[in-house]
Amino acid sequence: MRPELEPILSSARQLSPEELPRLLGDLEEIRTTALARLTAPALQPQSPDAMLDVEEAFAPVLGEWNRTVHPPPRLISCHAHVQNKT
């Protein structure tokens, strides 16, 4: 057993039965924290936020091959010019 845990083991042996649920809760918090760290994916360093153009935004979705075969759509204005018929 790790030396830093010896005092906790000693407490478990000496605490009154009424105090044991709190000790078990504390131990469970420690256990689940360690388990979460063990099973969590490693964090990757993130680059700073940046504005993307259409091609950059589509890259993760379409992949390099698809972008060369089927270029991403061009941005168009959402304001269509309507001819008035009078």
C-alpha cells in the first residue's frame, strides 16, 4: 500500500460506525476521480480559434480526395434579385 494511504487505513480501523459512511463516500470520490482520469481520452493541444473559408470548413467532412473530385459549393447571396412585373 502507498505510504500516503496508511493514515486513511488507520482511520478506517478506528472510526465509529456512524463515521464510516462519510469515509466510504470520500474514498468513492477518490476512486471515481482516478477512474475518470484513467478512461478519459488524452487532451490534444488546441490551436487558437480562427475564421475558416468554405474549403477549410468542409475539409474534415469531405476529406482531401472528395474535395479534389467535388469542390465545395460557392457561397451565394441569400437575397435573390426579383424582377417586378408591372
